[in-house]
Amino acid sequence: MLHYLPILILFIVAAGFAVTNIGLSAILGRRKPTIEKLMPYECGIDPVGSARERFSVKFYLIAMLFVIFDIEVVFLYPWAVVFKSLKLFGFIEMLVFIGILLVCYLYIWKRGGLEWD
Amino acid sequence: MNKEFLVYFIIACVKILLVFGVVQLMIISMIWLERKVMAHMQVRLGPMRVGPHGLLQPIADGIKLLFKEDIIPQKASKLLFILAPIMTVVPALITFAVIPFGDKVKILGYNVDLVITDINVGFLYVFAVSSLGIYGIVMAGWASNNKYSLLGGIRSSAQMISYELTLGLSLIGVVMLTESLSLVDVVNGQAKLWNIVLQPLGFFIYCTSAFAEVNRCPFDLPEAESELVAGYHTEYSSMKFATFFMAEYANMITVSAIAVTFFLGGWHGPFLPPVVWFMLKLSACLFFFIWVRSTYPRLRYDQLMNFGWKFLLPLSLFNILITGFIMILKG
């Protein structure tokens, strides 16, 4: 556990640095708020409606695909570390794993899950 | 035990402050270098007024930004709005904890490893921490309550998670060769031959994904100014804006340091001291970032997504299989 202590110290240093910077500018900068200044910036035109509207469903799809494939990547890390001792057995096992995944990948591609137009 | 711990603690603190200071210095000089190099590539002079050849320009900019008005839009979610830049910059800065920048040295009779800490899951730590940066960007986009910011934030997160996948996959070949997740072992394994020779495809995939991951040209769509003003940091001013910039440069230095560690032999090199080699390689990578920025135009968003999912992802899986295949053949 001792090896993780420097990470904690570095985290405190980095966070302290960021907070100090932002705090300093809040103290040093003068403030003259006006209604126009505090509006959302939309190229000088008064904003219409709320900014928090619905956005394209494609982004959700990307997020879901990411979760699926990222889990696969997590499985690959421990396999990669012991690959040399697993030899041919490990290689064939991973071939099967990636093969199954590739079928799903091609299915997603075929169904248009990766299209962006 | 107590004295040992104290020594360890003090050495760690000194190393942390040293690395932190050097990284800050590099961020400042990167800002100057980027403007200067790009200017000369476009046959202009760039900043010339503040200090010799504009050397003090980033410091002048910093002081200016410090005294600027700190605007928080009325409709913004205040807490998230303030927290977002901090959430972006902190992960970018703490990744350096596991990157080895030199060989073991003896200082005042103590053996000092020139790495802040050598944890056995350094590789996982790098990825875990660097993916945290996305939260800050999404928070900034959401909290600003501005349409451009939200679009920029969502685009950015979709882009970053897509390329994080290939970023992770591209380094698996190196892990297979070194049989360890510790970055010190990865560097030690390259004493004779750099990994770029054994993993050219992996290096190509890593570079491309790294450019997308840190939102740099030609993948700088989150801040495509012609369509989104400034993306997720449209509403930010003063030091909060500067913090986002610092995070971008810190991220660039991080991914370059990882590229040096995994592919370019880390601190290994003839004649010069290891730390100098590390810095030289790091500087070369950073120069490459600027060079690419002034060479390539920006991609379209659908091109970016297609490239990531339909080309880079199968290619990185292929790289793993071909690496495994060759290693089996060689025994």
C-alpha cells in the first residue's frame, strides 16, 4: 500500500494547485455583472428556449457499444500479461473469444449501428 | 521502520514537487512553442514583443487571465461549473505518478528510482486516470447551460470514449511482449530494442488514438470554432478558461510520455544521461503534435467516428492477433 501514498500526495498537490488558481482569479478579478454578460453566449442573439434539450440517440448507442468493447479490453489485459506462459493454448482461446466478438461487431455494422448520417 | 518510512516519504515529496514543477514549466513553454513553431511554419513571426522572441508571452497571458473578470452565467449550475475545470486538469496532472523518467541513481547514499512510484498495475492506473478527464468535459458542457457547450461536451465524450478503446487495445501488444503492467518493467524490457520496431502497427494506432483522445488537430472537433464557437469551454473566462488550456497541454505531455515509455525506449539511449534522453524524446513527440496541427485540416464528425469504429478498432484487434501469432511461431 505504501507505493500508493505518492499518488495521494500528487493528487493533493495537483488539486491544490487547480483550486488555488481558480480561487485567486475569483478574488483578483473585478466583477461588473450585467444581464447581457450573464446570458448564455449565442453569437449576440438572445437565446431561444433551453439549452438542455434532447440530443441525437446515436450518442447513447456509442456509449453502449463502448461499454461492451471496453469490457472486452479489460479481459485482454490479464491474458496479455500471461500470454508467453499460456503459449498456443492461450492463443487459440483468445482467437475464439475475439471470433465471437467479431461476429457481434459485424452484426452491429450490418445493422447500421456504426453509421453516422 | 519509522525512519525508513520518513526517508521514503521525503524522497517521494521531493520527486513529486520536482516532476510537478517540470510539468508546469513544460506546459508554459509548450504554449510559447506552439505559437512560435506554427507561426514559422506559416511564414510569420509569432509573438515577438514580450521578452526576447516573445519568450515571456505565456507568463504575460497567465497574469492577464488571472486579473480578468470571472463570469459565471446566470443559468449555469454553479457548483458543476466551477468544479469542471478542476476535474479536467487534475487527472491530466496525476498521470505522471507512474511514468519512469530515468534510471536508478544514488543521491546522498540513498537509492532513488527516477519514477514517482512504481506500482505493479501502472498501466491500468494510467488508463483509469486518463479516462476520468472526460467527466470534467461533460460537466463543463452540461453546467454551462449553453447549446454550443452541450453539443461540444457530448461530441467530445463520444469521441474520447471511441478512441479510448483503440488506445487501450494498441498497447496490449507491448504488454504481451513485456509480460508486466508495471511501466518500469516496460522500459527495462526495451534496453536492447525499442518496442516501435516490434510493434509498428501498434505505434501507429496509439498515435492516431492519442491525437483523438487529447482533442488535437486533426481530431479537434469538440472545439471546432466554425460550428461550435469554442465547444465545451465557450462560457468559461479568466483562470477557469486557462485551466482548461492547461489540461489540454498537460494531456498532450502525458500521452507523449506514455508513447515514449511504451514505444520509444523510455529513458534508454547512448552517451547522454537517461533523464536527458527522456526529455529529448518527449520534446520530439510534442513537436510532432504541433507539426501535425499545422499540416492537416480538421475531419468531419462522421469521418471521425467511421475511422475510429470501422478502421482503427478492427486494425487494433488484428495487431493483437498478429503479435500473438508471431510470438507463437518464434516460441
